[in-house]
Amino acid sequence: MATLDRVNEALVAIGSSDGGENDDVRFTIDNKTNKQYRRFNAAGTELIVRLLPPALRDNSYAIMHFQVSVKDLFYYALRDVNDSDMLGITISNENNLLVKPIGISFRRKDQLSSK
């Protein structure tokens, strides 16, 4: 758990990666697991993160906050990987299991864009 605490402390710098307009941490990492995907003959890392609500002083809209949070999450996930490495994302609501998960299928890093 100490490792996750250090990772979460380092997220402050990622929260300000958008040029300093927002120094808030937008997500925390609840779990990090290395996995083997035999179907794809690949090794991967699964992150379970919790997107945080906007700070009290943040007057941005919920959708804008969500978009910036996901952008920061992608920045974090892609920061130490090669262009040929793959990334997929699934977003689900743990409080309401009736809401279906949404996601982006596995894609190479060089096929992803922040736009």
C-alpha cells in the first residue's frame, strides 16, 4: 500500500500537466496489478482508479471536469510506454451497477490523440 501512496502523491504533478491551470489531483489509484493476457500474448498493467469530484473552488462544469480527468488519466497511463504499446480503458460506475460501462478498445499509443 505504501507504493500506491507514493504514486498518489506524485499525481499532483500530473494534475498540473495542462500548463498549470489546475493543480488538483483528479484521480487516485486504488489498485495496480500486472497481468498476463494470453489471448493477446501480451503482458499488461491494470489500474483501478477513482475519479475525484471537482474541488470546491473549481467552478467548471461536471462534463468539463470529467474530460480533463480522463485526459490526465491517459497522460499518466501513457507516460512510460513505447509507441507500439497498447492501451484500453473501461469506465464503470461502482455505485450504480445498472449503468453500463463505457470504454475505448485497445489501441497502440501512437494511434491515440488527446484531441
